[in-house]
Amino acid sequence: MLSELRISGLGVIDDAVLLPHPGLTAVTGETGAGKTMVVTALGLITGGRADSGRVRTGADRAVVEARVEVAPDHTAAQVVESAGGHPDDDGSFILIRTVTADGRSRAHAGGRSVPLSTLTEITDPVVAVHGQSEAISLLQAGRQRAVLDRYAQSDTLLERYRTARAQWQAATAELQDRTAHARERAQREQLLRMGVGEIDAVAPQPGEDVELVAAIKRLENADALRAAAADARGLLSGDAVEDVNAVQLLETARKQLESTGEARLVEWATSLHQAAAVLVDVGFELSSYLDELDADPAALEQMLARQATLRSLTRRYGADVDAVLAWRAEADRELELLDSSDEALAALQQKVQDTAERTATAATVLSAHRAKAAARLGGKATDELEHLAMGRATLRVAVTPRPATADAEHALLVDGQWCHAGSGGIDAVEFLLRSHSGAPELPIAKGASGGELSRVMLAVEVVLADADPVGTLVFDEVDAGVGGRAATEIGRRLAQLARTHQVIVVTHLAQVAAFADRHVVVDAAEDGAVRISSLREVIAEDREAELARMLGGTDGSTARAHAAELLESADLPAPVAEKATVQARRAPRKKAAAH
């Protein structure tokens, strides 16, 4: 849950701290006092878009800090640790979002700077913010499908469908490309095959050109090489007995040093003996070299011809033989793709058909899964609407295939019907509202007023709460456009939701605020700024006074009595609270009549 929220330099807020209750926290205040900035701050800390216009006038930046408490094995904690962040001593971790006046934005998690996307990844399973914009977005077909998938937990099936669809689209695009550019592909194929045939006819070996250069150089200089090697061998170990050679000189010097018997001279004599052994080995190697040295003119001519042939390849296909062979390998890979033979086209058409069938199967399974979940979601949401002063209304979630013509883009044949296969499946998902049994069933965009739309969203959210791992739910004036008994029921349902989730609601209705476990009031100072002292929890008489202000804008006895009545009924079970409210409202009228 969210245990602390500190806001600095955001909108009218100079510096303020909110300590939410683990249950239901209500945030109230005069219009323009800054209570909506609390929701704005939560939007920033969850990775929302940064608007430099939100930075308080005169401040160089806006800073939002949130302390989040989760279990060590929670997904959010794992993301923080994988990003290099660390929890505090109590196991919680700090999230920070900074927005400068010039529009730059930075994010930190657990003391480590992180990308904004990481901040979103951390908070997605922790906090969900719902405001009027989210209610309006519920009117969009894509958003309605996303809500259903969230309830149905369709992630695995949706990913399976998208993988199959990607393979189908890739095969279709390849077939279309081969068909549309058959002539160009055939010309390219012919050119590549000619090159491959020419290289194969020569059959160059890796590094052959380098080896030829060395071999040709050796043959061209065979006489000079022979003379140099022979002279060197004679100097090392002359063939004639009377010749004085290097080995004999070393041996003579060694013997003289050994004959002295002096330790150091004897040590050097050993080194001379080793040097003589090396010279003898070199002499033998030179003899072998002379035996192998061949000055065959015919061999030289063959090598020069081979070198000329290889150079003809390197002029066209690469800088050297290795580059020519690399071109040959790449040509083979390209030829596989360029194959425009009847057999290749037939194989590709079969691939398109197979991947289309797999995509259709995945789409069918996803649609069936959605349809079952839609029936459950609609039924449970309808039950919730009964508790939100919409007892005669029913909500149905319709899942229908999106039709398409056979020649349309992304048209997929599913169970004998052509459907539009988009990235989200073949289904159109629509929330349909019937206000009472005799009314027509209409899309919520047409059949729901602003207040009804807020209640529909709240009903859906209550149903989603059971399947949603998010621990903190934030509602920004979800009660807009409603009042009276409906407002009371909204407060009661939020309180019920707070039994399993941490709930923060920004509200202007006393009927909703009365159900809060913690009531926080935002009071702007005379200069319009909200400071730490301006964000205060109200209890007892102060809370009654705030509720009275919200009810009638006054702190009179009648408003106070009504506020006390709201607080009392909020602590009672629903049927008892309704009975108590009726009795409390009847009592003043009887007294007035007697008077």
C-alpha cells in the first residue's frame, strides 16, 4: 500500500504530506484548494505524462515522493531491486518523480535513477488511478475490451493469438511480395545464380590468395634463396674439414673456458654449448629447406594463372578470397528467399494457409474465453448497480466478431465467417446499459448520463477488485453528477472496497466522505498556497464541521445535525443505516408540527 505521499511545488501546493489510511481515505476541500493535485501527484508517480505547466509559479521544479510498502517477494519490489534500487530498513521503498519548469522529467526508485518506463512497471501492480478521464475512456471500444481482458485475465491467450497473427501476417506479406515483384525477383535470382556458378567453377579455398602470394614469391626468387641458404649453412657448419665455421669456433671457445676450472667461466661455457646446439639445428633445417626448394618454371606458371583467376573473382565479389566466399554464402541465403518457382510459391501458399488456421484457432479460443468472462462481469456489475441507486438497470458486456470482406486487409476466415483480425483479436467488446426493463439496451456512451457513467465505472471497478492484484485504488470525484441516496451508496461501496484494498477518494460529497476511515482536508492559505499545515486530518467536531460545510456551505446547527447523522449512519450496516436515517429525518418534522 501507499503509506506516505509528499508533494512539493506542484500546482497550488507548496509543500504538503498525505498519510493515507490502510482503508478508505477521503480528501476534501474548497474548489481550487488543491485537492485534485493529490491525484495529479499520484498520476506523476505512476509514470503519467509530465506537464511543466503544473510546476508551481516561482518554483524551479515539482517533486512527488511516495513511500510504498509491499512484501519482499512482490513484483514491484523485484522490479526495484532489478533496477539497482534498495528498500529502506523497514522494507518499504521510496519512489520520486521530478518535473522541472523547463519540462525535463526524472524518476528514482529505491535511491537509484530509473527510466520512466521502470517507474510505471513498479507502480502498475501497486496503484491504479481512476478519474473522470478514465470514466470517459470507458466509452471507447478499445478501453472496454481492455477492461474485459483485465477481468478475464486474458494475457496468455491474447499473447498466443498475437504470436500466431504475426506469423500469419509475415507469411502473407512474403507471398504478396513474391507475387507482386516476380519479374524483379527472377532477374535478381538469375544474377545471383550466375555469380554462384562462377565462384563454384573456380572453387577458391579460404586464404588461398594469401598462400599463393607467398608461394609465387618463393619460386620467383628461388636462386637467390638457394644461394643465401647455402652460404648460411656453410658458415654454420662448413662442408670441408679445413673450413672454420661458427660451430667449431663456439666449441673451441667452450673448451678453453672449461679448462680454466673457474666457476663463472665454466657457467658461460655451458651457455656456449647450448648455442652451438642451436646452430647445429639451424644447419639441419637449412639443409631441409634447400632440398625442398623447387625452381620449377611450370609450377610457377600454374600459380600465376591461378592467381589471375582468383583476382577476376575478387574484382567482382569481394576484396579478397574470404570476402568472395562470404558473398557466396549470402547469395545462397538470398536465393532461398527469392525462389519463385511453382514449388516454392505453393509451399509459401501452404504456409499462409497453415498460419491463418492457427490464428483463427487462437482467435476462437480467445473469443470464447472473453464471452464467458463477459457474462460474469455483466452479471456482477449489475448486482453492484443495485447498490448504487440503479437497481432497475442492467449492464451487459457484448462480445461479437467484427465482420470483414474477404479482400479486406487483415481479413481472417473464422468458422466460415470473414472477420477483421486486429492486434486485440477479432472481437468487438461493448458495454450495453438498460436503464429499466422497458427501456432499450444502448451503449453506455448513449444510454448513460454523467452520473450513471461514474456509477457504472465504480461498479465495474468493485467487480474487478476481486481479480485485480492492485493494492491501492484512487478515485478522483467518481461521485460527480450524483447526489442523495446514490451518493450515500457510492460511499458505502467505496468503504466495502476498502476492506480488501487501500482506497483514496477525492470527493466533494459529504455522503461519501462520511464513510472514510481518515478524512483529510486541503486548506489553501491566504496566498493560495497549500503547505504542510494546510493538509490536515479532521476528527470529531472538526470533521462534523467539514461535512457541514460540504452539505450546505455553513456551519449551522441544521448542517451540523445532518453531518452527525451521516457519520452515525456510516458506522451502521446498510439496512440499519437506512432505517436510522428515515427515523432521524422524521423526528424534526414531528417536532415542528407539535410546535
